[in-house]
Amino acid sequence: MIEYALVYLIHIIAHHPDYSTDLKDLQYSALYIEFFLEAVATAENVSFLYSLAAQLKEYRDLYSTDSHVC
């Protein structure tokens, strides 16, 4: 399903070396996500996309420097 690409897109944007947490970079990141959602989101799958994005908040990022692996 194409909806699962949202997870990979967010991961790629979060780890892209050209982007930081500056406001301008975050706005560019939001444009990529908005473009994806305009192409993929429909009335039938919007709740599934929302649940995928919500589940991402539960995962620990192993590539982050401030992540602590148990």
C-alpha cells in the first residue's frame, strides 16, 4: 500500500543531512509531506495515514545522538 510510504518519507526527511531544525528547513520539510498527502490522501485512507503518523511518535530513533538504547 502506498500509504506506508509516509513512514519512510518522514524518516528520510528527518535524517537528510541538508535539513536542520531551523524554521526555513522545517517549512521545506512540511512542503514535502504536504505534497505527498495531496497525492495520496483520500477520504477513505486519511484516518489510516493519521494513525501511521501517530505511531511514529512511539518509536525510538536509533540514529539520533540523544537516543538511549536499552
